[in-house]
Amino acid sequence: MSLFTRSLLGGAVALAMTTGAQAATELTVYTAVESDDLQKYAERFNEAHPEIEINWVRDSTGVITARLLAEKDNPQADVVWGLAATSLLVLEEEGLLSRYAPEGVEALDPKFVDPAARNGQDPAWVGMDAWVAAICYNTIEGERQGVPMPTSWEDLTRPEYRGQVIMPNPSSSGTGYLNVASWMQLWGEEGAWDYMDRLHDNIARYTHSGSAPCNLAASGEAVVGVSFAFRGARLESQGAPIEVVFPEEGLGWDMEAAAIIEGGDNREAAETLLDWAASRQANELYNEGYAVVAYPGVAQPIDNYPEDIAERMIDADFAWAANHRDRLLEEWQRRYDGKSDSQ
Amino acid sequence: MPTLTAPLSPAAGTDRAAVAEAGLHLEIRGLTKRFGPFTALGGVDLAIREGEFVCFLGPSGCGKTTLLRAIAGLAPQSAGRIVQRGRDISRLPPQARDFGIVFQSYALFPNLTVFDNVAYGLRNRRDDRGRIRERVAELLALVDLAGSEAKYPAALSGGQQQRVALARALATEPGLLLLDEPLSALDARVRVHLRGQIKALQARLGVTTIMVTHDQEEALAMADRIVVMNHGTIEQVGTPAEIYRQPASAFVAEFIGSMNFLEVRPDGAHALRLGRRRLDCPAHDCAGDEHARLAIRPEAVKLCAMNEGLSARVEHIEFLGAFLRVGLTLAETGQALVADIAVRDAEALGLAPGASLGVLLPSEALRLYPGREARA
Amino acid sequence: MRVAFPMDGSRWLSGEALVRLVALLAALALLVVGLLFPLASMLVKSLQDRAGDFVGLANFARYVQTPALMGSIVNSLTVALISTALVVGLAFLCAYGITRTCMPGKRLFRMLAVLPILAPSLLPAISLVYLFGNQGWFREALLGQSIYGPIGIVLGMCFWIFPHALMILTTALSTSDARLYEAAEALGTPKWRGFLTITLPGARYGLISCAFVVFTLAITDFGVPKIIGGQFSVLATDVYRQVVGQQNFQMGAVVSVILLLPALASFVVDRWIQRRQVAQLSARAVPWRPTPSPLRDWTFALLCYAVGAAILLVIGTAIYASLVQFWPYDLSLTLEHYAFEMLAGGGWASWFNSLKLAFSVALIGTLVIFFNAWLIEKSDGYRVLRQGLHFLAMLPMAVPGMVLGLAYIFFFNQAGNPLNWLYGTLAILVLNTLVHFYTVCHLTSVTALKQLDPEFEAVGASLKVPFWVTFRRVTLPVSLPAVLDISVYLFVNAMTTVSAVVFLYTSDTRLASVAVMHLDEAGYFASAAAMAVLIFFTSLAVKLAQAALSHLLLNRAQEWRQAG
């Protein structure tokens, strides 16, 4: 098997390289970045900084957040690179983040930098890109089962979608939570709970990760997957019979951001990584998957994204989403979690 | 029939008489072994002389194997002392004691050849290879298995395996050879043959030997002295003849050979009453007792004409080849009695079931034991 | 504890006795540190709040008041009971076919029936999605029911638990006494009455024991419900969700304690039954040999072939799923899904890690467990110590993987623990896996050792050969087939297990089985299948290597084994 031998060779080379480069610093980086991009991120970073080796710990947003909180007294991570801003706000509140102003942070869109920076403090975190809610719709299955393509969030509560919708569990998935939070901001709390009650009747199941609903829609396991634009666009370009729908009420979004964890042993390397994460080069990298990035003027339109996506994103209040995260998730679990009749 | 013609090991070839003179090999004092509430050995005292062949004999569960294992250090005693050649070995682990052992199961290592089995203890002493090969050949010749070096135990018969086990136990020239029911797993013919072989080998090597057995015939045939055990204590220690002729207790009397027991009343120190008849008997110590048990071996019972001795009725007659076993009922007391008599004598008496005749109980063959209930 | 020397304590401790005592204490330390302390930490944790203050049963009270969590108990029991009924029934019929009929192709069927053990329990779950999912080939067979939920869980469980049940029941049914059947036949008893009065009672302990083993496996399994459970939560997935999803370790500990209960209960019952079974079969029993009966033989043959075909179908589906370009829309074949590097789960490195783990556990575990079993079985003295060790060796069977893994976090991740350095290393995974699968290996060792002459050690000691030499020269070589069995069992389980290690891996020690789960979570279903298939073939290769090696060894040892 050529793949096998290739991997073997790759492993051997990687081993030789790590033993060769003695001064390599190992940096433990927690991330929720889509795993198909992790390798690319590390490679690009290592082109500039071969002396730093990244040990990724990847899971869904909720899991990484919970893990960082749980390890508060004995932090294992050096850096968080690619976690929802809502989560970083929670972590900052808990005193887990160490303030640092990366080189050239002034060049970034101020919306993408910790608001504290505006008051002359060093920012606790810097944004990377915006990650936007979207609906993945399987055209083949839709036609076969007579389920029309939705155009709005409200559409998903219509009876013809019963048992056809899959959505991420907001406890574990950042995408799940950004949807919940954005519906709250669109319709107010009461309106959002009412919407979710109705939506719940149509849900086939809640998944662990934010990309799973789109993957499931792409493989025809579901007709509609509530997911995010990046995954839908990527699957569409891979040839999945997917249409990425951007609901007309407005698009919830969250920001992927990076920060240094307080109390790590590798401060210098952590700062190097954060400098790079805020660089133009890095932002060009983000733009390969995300249409909206922190560095102004970098963003190029990408396939399967609408051109006006930036305008359709709602005016998200991350601070609110962060402050109410615990309460909203608890209420969500009380209402929908473990509801075994929704098989 | 193979015989023991191989030359003796020079180291072991000591004059047997000289060894016997040398005195005690093993001295056991107050040896006690408890398993929880159960007492397996209750304060055993025993002395074994240099070069002696001693058998531990008794029914299963009597403590004979426990005693052997305590001597070997395999089942350390709860209390008591064991001294071997003046050295207190009571608390030594087996490997620090000086013995070789052969088990009923042979316990040959199945994955090693006969050579490796016999050489097992030698290799550990870092003897050089040539010396080991020589010694193994010598030992195998001693047990009549010369040339079997390359075979695996599974390829040997039971008797051959047991001889390999014997060679292995003797390889390191132990001062004491322990045999734990070595012959029980063999069939009768091989057993009798190997019995003679072991005894001859032991006599030749002069190695002090203890053998555990439940087979009285084996013990009588092989032992210099027999230790009869019951319920964790020693009932009697003596030569085979002593054990047979003068059993020290009713248990020994009953366990060794066949024995008649009759319920009697002691009458002074030299006589007893069987029903209304007064019989003389050797001195006994049941004089003050109300009841006693009279023991007499069937072959000691003499039959005679009706007017002599005690009158009895013939119940049944068994033909046992060299002799007849006659079942009798004493007319006086109704007690049952068995007599072994030569076929020729029987013809002279005209024995037949239902016939009445006289029974003589020679006083020198009588032994008296206290108590009344016969133990099963 | 009454240890060592019953006399006045001045007994001379020889070098060898000292070595033996140290070895026994080391075995004790292994099981205390690897099992008892972690479990104790977990119990303590379940009684604490987040800040670590003692709160009594408050966490349990909260558990009872949370309907979503309570519902899992009912769900777990339902799924486990249905799986038990199905698996035991089916396995009994197949075992009957193997032992009591002259059906053709027994060997082939037995080989097929072992295959599910070689795959992680995630594999059948993945296959079931392809078979019965919304795009599945046989989705109509479910009559509109979804495969995501109890149906999928039960089917998945049946697949991977079946071999365990079959092995137990084949053993139970093969210990038959022909004399009973001859007597029944001589009395003119009809066949069905013979079955009811002889066969069933004879296999009754095997059946009960089998039912408990299956029930324990079903209620503690994590892989199947994780993949195919959908919204149907069970205890094992609750532990995972509480701990990994919400980092609520206290509630995780509570669910673990609850998960421990049914497993412990069935462990106790099983032990009790084992004890009663001892005297059942007399040594004089004559094995019963079936006589040909075409109708019966072919009925059972068809049943067994159907089961074998189902097993092949599930495995074949996973293989096919891993090769299809974009199921169900582009069915061209590709090896692309085996290029894990770009995906979640750690790529090929995780497979190498799994290999490292499996080889380490197989090597270290086999030696340690067999040697410990030997110490327990063949030492004299230290009775209390040895009995305690035996009990500790039996205990892991009652501890579900999820519980053990979580318990390890609690114990080894304490800041004050001198063993804290183990946390996050491959070594802790080795220790965890070794302890997790300790019991079966221990029992296999004990069975093998009981077959040896009890006096080997005494002979060695009388010849003044140190016990470790006798262990190396005699005990180990004679027990080699059992030792090989143990090492392969450990290897395969280390390759396939998810439940315990899911809490313990780090970025450096990601495992293939965990990668299957992560790939599935992230939606890379084909790659998840590919990784599961890779694990399956790795285990299969090792199993085949073992078969070849055993064959070779047996041939070489033929000479000394023939009559032994």
C-alpha cells in the first residue's frame, strides 16, 4: 500500500527531524480549528518558525473550553489558537488568559481584538477569522423525499422538515452555541426558546461537533444540517450534493481567536506563535477557509460563499453570549438534552 | 529383569555399618502443625538413625505426608524442632536443607529430556559439563536406565519415570532421601519390582531414607523401621516384626495385617475372662478395667476337637489358596472369630459349615487393649 | 494481616524467600495502585463538590433529580437486557450446532465467529449506519424505525459480544456426559425430554454465567452507543458526556458509581455460580459424540452459516465503506480515506501509538500477569496475601472501562500524587489497559498452572535451584500455549479498546481506536471506517501470527507433549 509506505516514510522523516533539531521547543496548543486544516496551520507556522513544535490538542469548542476550565489550577496548555471568542471571554473572566499584545496587532480590525485594547491595556486575545452559521441542504435527498430547500431559520420549523434536521449540541459544539446565542440576539430570549421548542420537534438528533450535521447532510443521512459556512463550502467543493443556505433572518457568527494561557512554561514560544497568528501571512492562511478575517484587506472572496456575507452577519454581542453561556446551556440541556423520544 | 549391578557412586559408597554407628541423622521434637482449627500433627517426637530406611505408615489424613513435608521444609511446622545431623533446620527454607525428594506424581519436567531432568540440580552447582555428563550417566546406570538420556519423560513408562525421578533426587548426593508414596501410581507388578530395586539401591548407597506410604505390605517389606501414625500422632515406632507381632495399640493391631478382636474382662495382670472361661495371657495393663479387647491374629488361632478349648461353630469357609479362612462363632459368647489354617489341617479336622469344634487361643499370641468398642 | 512466618518471627529469611516476598508485594502494589486507589479516588470524588469539599450524597441527589440522567439507567438496562436475550439465545443455538450436531463446516464457522473480537466495537456501529442508515441498503428492513438509537445499539452489541457468548457456551455444552444420554435412550426417553432434562440442566451454569458476562459487556460498552446511539443516551455515554463534554467530573464520578453497580452485581453472582459449579462434572464422564442426522445437522448448519454471513457482511461493509469515494453519491473506489494525516484523530501516528501500546501491553502484561498468577498459585505461605491478590486479580472484570479510565484521571492527576508524572504518558495507558483486561488473563494463567504438577517447585527447591530458574526453565515453557493466548488477547484488546483510554490519551499518545471515534464525531465516516478496518486487520494479522506460532511450537513440543 503506497499510502502506508508513504506514511511510514513520513513518520521516519518526522522522527529524524525532531531528533535533529535539538533546540525545538514544544508548545501545547489547544484548538477547535477544523481538523482537516490543523496540519496546514502547523506547516505554515513552521515555515517561519521551525524551532517550535506544536502539540495539538483538538476537540470541539465546548470540550476545549470545559477542559481549560477544569485544568484551571494545573494548566496544561500554553496557547489557545482557534477557539470561539465567546469561550475566550469566559476564560478571561476566570483569569486564565495572559495579556499580550502581538507584534502588529494595531493593524487588525479593532472588532477582532479584545475590547480592553481600546482602553490602552494589552489585549487578552486576538481574533483570527469569523465563522458563520449556515445550513447544509442535500439537494438529491431533498428532491427524493420532497423536502424543499429552506431559505430561513423559520422554515426549519415547518412540518415537512420533521425528523430531517440535524443540529450540533451547543454544550459541546461552538457552532451549536453560536446559533443559540444568535437566535437569542435576533428574537430575544423568549422568542428564541419558542423557536427552539418548535425546531426541536423537527430535529433528528443533536451531534457532538459542528461539522457533523453538514457531513451527515452530505452523505444523505439527513436532508438538512445546521452547521457553518466553512464546512458546507468545503464539502460542496469536494463534490457533495450540498447547497449551502444562508438564512435570510441573519447569520449568527463567532470569532476564532488566539490567546496565551497564564502560567505556561514556554512564554517566549507562545508569544512567537501569537505574533504569527496576528500576522498578515497567517490571515491569508485563514482566508483559505474563511471569508472574513481579522486583517483588513486580506480577505479574498472564496468559492461557495456569498459575496455579501459580511453584511448578512448579525451584529453579534460576544460579551453577552459569554456572560450567559452557563445559564443558556443549562436551560438548553434541561429542555432538549437526553430527550430519548426524538430518535 | 534388570538388576542393580551398576557401580556405586564413590561419594555415597560408605560402609553401612559405620553409618549406623554414627548415630542420629534426624531428630524431631514436639513437631506440631495446625491448619486453622485442625491439628494435622500433634507434638510428634521421632529420631531417625543414620542410613536407616524408615516408613511413615498410616491411613490417609493421618499426618504422614504433612510430617514429610515439614521435614522437607515444604510445609513449615507451627511449632517444634527438627535437627538434621546436629544442625537445627526447623526454620530453614527447603533449598537450605539437605534432602532429595521423589513424589507420587514423579514431577518430572515434561519439557526437559531425561538427561536435563537428572542434571537439573547439578547444572545449578556450576559443575563443568563433562563432569555433569559423567555423573548423569552414572546415575542412570544406577537406576537401570543407561542410554535414555535423550528421551523425554512422556516416552517412558511409569516405572521408568519414577526411576528417573529417583536418579534426579540422588544426583546432588543428599544426606536424606524423602519418598512421598513413590509407588502408588504404578500397577501392582511394577510396584513389587521397583520396591525391591529401591530397597537394594538404598542399602547400597546407605542414604538415610524416609518413605511415606499407606500400603502396609510395602512398609513391612521395605522398612528398617516403621512409624505408624494416626490422627496426627505416632502410634508406634518399631521394626516390621515388632509392629506386626507386638502392636502397641488397638489401632496398630487393626491397621497392620488381619486381627480378631474379642470383648473380654481382665482378670488380674496375667489372665482374662472370655464369657465364663478364664484364659491366661501375657502381662497387660488393663488389670483394673471392667472391659478390654482381646486381639489375636487369625493365623494364631488353633482349631481342635470339640472337647478341647472353647467350643465354636463353623459359619463359612473361604478358600484363599495357601490356606483357608474359617469364620467361627464362639458358642459361649456368640462373638465372631476368624481363623487361618493350613489346607492339610482342615482336612484332618473335617471342616464344614455348621460343624462344631474346639478353638485354642495360645496365650503367647494374645494381646489385650483397653476399652470395648471396636474401631472401624 | 497474618503474613509469612507463623512462628516467633525469627525465621531466617533466605535470599530466595525475600525475593518471593518482594515479588508478591510488587504484585500487590501493582493492583493497589492500578485499581484500588483509583477506584477509591473516584468514590471520594463522587461525594465532593467542584471545589473538592465533602458534600455527602448531594451529587447523587442531583443525579436522581435530573430526568435526562435517570432515563439513561432505564435505557441502559433495556438495551443490555434485550442484547443479552438475543445474544445468549443465538449463541446457544450456534454452540449447540457446534457441539451436539454433525453439521458441516464447524471449523470455518468457529473461525468466522471469532472475527468480531478483532474489531473495535465502533466498527459494527459504523457498518450498521451503512447497512440500515437513511441511505443504507437494508433501511426498509427497519420498517421506518431509525437505526440511530436502541435498535442500532442492540444490533451492534450483538455483533461484537456474540463471540464471547459463543465461547462460553461451546465450553459449557462440550462438557457433556454420554452415559446420561445412553441411560435416557435405554429408558426410551424422547429426544426433546433428553434435551430438557439433561442438556439444559448440564449447561445451566454455563448459560447463567454467559448471560451475566454478556449483560456486563452490554451495559458497560461505550463504542456502540457512542457511534450509533443518536439521542438515546446510556450510562457509558453519559460518563463520557459529563466528563469530556462538560468537564463535570463529579457527575461523571456519580454516573460511574452507578455504572459500577450492575457490573459488580453480575460479578458477584457469577463468582457464586462458579463456586457452585465445581463439583458438577465427575472425572469419569464420557464425552458425548453426535451421530449424523441430516435434517438436524443442516438446520443448524444453515443457522450458523447465516450468522457467519452476517458477521462477514458487517466487516465487509466497513471495508467497503472505507474504500468508497463519497458514499452514497460517488461509489468509485479509492484509498484516499486511509490518508488520515489531514483529518481529526492524529493520523497514522495514532495507529503507531496503538501498535506501541498493544505490543507493550502484550509483552509486559503477559509476563507480569502470568508471573503474578504463578506467585499466587504456586507459593506456599503468605496465605492471606495470596488470597487478597487473587481477589484483586478478579476484580477488574467488574470494573467497566469508562469507570477505570475516569478513576485514573482522579487518582493520577492529583497534584500531590508522586505518580503524577505518569499522567499523559504512554505508560499510564499501558498500566490502564493491563489492569482493565487483567482478570481473563489471570484466569487463563491459573487454569494453565493448575494443570502442571504441583510439585515442580518443591523438586526445584530440593535440588537447590532458585525458584525463578524453575519458572524460566520449566513453568514458562510448559505453559507457552496459554502464555501466547494471553498475549494475543491483550494485544487485540489494547488495539480495540476505547472506553478506558478515551480519558487518558494526550496529543502525543492518541490511539487508533480513539481516532475512529473522533473521525466519526467530526463526520469523516469513511475515514472512521478505514481506521476501524485498519485496527481489525492489525488484530487479525497478530491472531494469524499466533496461530502459526502455536502450530510451530506444538509441532516442536510434540515429542514431549504426546503423552503428557
